[in-house]
Amino acid sequence: MAERAEIFEVGPRDGLQNEAREIPVADKVALIDMLSGAGFRRIEVASFVSPKWVPQMAASGEVLARIDRVPGVSYAALTPNIKGFEAAVAARADEVAIFASASEGFSKANLNATIAESLERFAPVAEAARDAGLPVRGYVSCVVECPYDGPVAPADTARVVAALRDLGVYEVSLGDTIGQGRPEAVDAMLAVVLQDLPVDRLAGHFHDTSGRALDNVDVALDHGVRVFDAAIGGLGGCPYAPGAKGNVATGRVAAHLAARGFETGLDTAVLDRAADIARALVAPRETGEAR
Ligand code: HMG
Ligand code: MG
């Protein structure tokens, strides 16, 4: 039997958070409802951050209220602080995510906090989630490259991964936030990070700016990573990571994993329909090979 690999769909959050056009809630709900039938176990659909910082995610509560929840699918939300966590609980998110950076420059730009300050803010979120019985995922951004500080040392990434582990996250997603990571750098980073966290608690989150995301997926697969974040239609980017393109497209990762002999459990016909919906939602731009 083929070995399993999982795609964690982040399109409705990472894919849409950076759009210039205001996307109606009904359109987001239609996209998520389509994705819910594709076979994902986890879909990130919301972000309870400051609407002044990320206006596109302001209606996250309404989105969670209006989607048709499919049993067995976990609908996830980003929560940078207790205020965001409380909103996520009120909206009945199934799991939450705290998100740190391996570099100080990006931490300041994205969270208005040093790495240490951000971790202090996450501690009560992790504790409240534990009390509420909600799983907490962790992200580390800029695991190899930072748009402000340049190359990031593997030890810096490993330190933040270990800090999130100590806060009790069940998995850490390693973000090549600006999609400039070279496979050799990802390889070196993983070798160090794996000394702190077992591979079954790591995920790869590769943006595809320089077209190396699938090469980085391969490097991560070689290290034993079996969970990859991807965005339907290859949409997105981070508003605080200038120039970053979307996450690698879900359909491309699914096809790549299948070609490498992995079973993802995803329905490619549904993915194609969802990719069409996703692309229709965003402003016209260069999408390249974006399924
Ligand atoms: P701040 O301005 O330092 O926070 O922002 P503050 O505590 O001073 O609050 C400022 C205002 O925001 C206040 O409102 C708060 O109430 C409000 P005011 O009194 O001025 O009217 N506020 C909130 N409102 C709603 N929900 C909240 C919340 N918190 C405060 N949770 C803060 C600090 C962390 C809030 C801000 O920097 C922020 O929201 N940052 C989030 C940025 C973001 O969402 N970035 C994209 C997601 S990360 C990403 O894409 C990377 C990832 O994909 C992995 C990768 O690719 O590497 C995950
Ligand atoms: Mg991202």
C-alpha cells in the first residue's frame, strides 16, 4: 500500500489574506465548502488578527459561522494573542495556530514584537487552548530567508521551533515565507531542526516565489516530512513579506506527491473545481502554473 502524505490546505487563509480586493464572505464560504469535499483533514479558513493589520481576514467569524462543516475536517484559525484566541473559540474553530518568526526583522514587521515578546504572548494562548481542549499548531516563518534580515541560520530556526514545542504545539510548520529558500538551505535547516522535534511533528510550508517549492518539498520528503501546506490555485502571500508569492499550489503538490508514490486521499476533480473558484476570486495577475 502507498505511504500517506498529507496536504494541509491553507488557501482560504494564506491564499486570500493578501488580496487587494475585498472578497465577499459568500465567495470565501463557497470556496471552503468546495474544499471540504476534496478529502482534506485540515483546512485553515480564518485568521483572528488585527483587522487594521490584515483587513482581508476581518470577517473570519462570519466565515466560520457560514461554512458547511464536514465531519472529520478540522477548520483552523490563526490566533496571534488572547484576543484572537477568544474570537476563534467564539467562532468554533476546531484548532488554532500561533505563528512566530525565526528572524527578528520579520517578527517585528508581522507581529510588532520581538521573537521573545511574541513567544510571551503565545504562552497564554497555548495554555487557554489546552484548557479548552483545542489543538494548537505552530508556525515558524522565515526558516531560511528573511526579507529584512537576509539568510537565517538553522540554529535560529531550531531555537524557535523548540520554543513552540515547549509551549505544547502538536506540530510545527516551517515557513519559507518569501519562497526564496534554496533546497540546500532547507536541507541544512531540517538537519538541525530535527534534533529538536521528531519528523512526524513537522510540516513544510513553502511559498513558490522563485519556483523552488517542489524541490524543497522533495528535500523535506527525503528527511521524512509527510505534511505539506499548500494553497489552492497557488494563491496568496503575506502582506508583511514584500514580494512573496503564493504558497505552492495544492494541485501541483498533490500531483507531485502522487508521482512520488504517496497517497494523499485527495480528489483531483474537486481540487480542479476549487482552483477555478479560487482564481476567479482574486484580482487578475500573473498566476503561472497555478493549479
Ligand atoms: P499591535 O498593533 O502591536 O497590537 O499589533 P495592539 O495590542 O497594540 O492592538 C492594536 C489594535 O489591534 C487594538 O485595537 C487591538 O484591540 C486590536 P484599537 O484599540 O487600536 O482599536 N487587536 C486585535 N483585533 C482583533 N483581533 C486581534 C487583535 N489583537 C489586537 N487578535 C498584532 C499586534 C499581533 C495584533 C498585529 O501585529 C497583527 O494582527 N499581526 C498579524 C499579522 C498577520 O496576520 N500576518 C499574516 C499571517 S502570518 C503568515 O502569513 C505567515 C505564515 O503563512 C507562515 C509563513 O508563510 O511563513 C503563517
Ligand atoms: Mg505563509
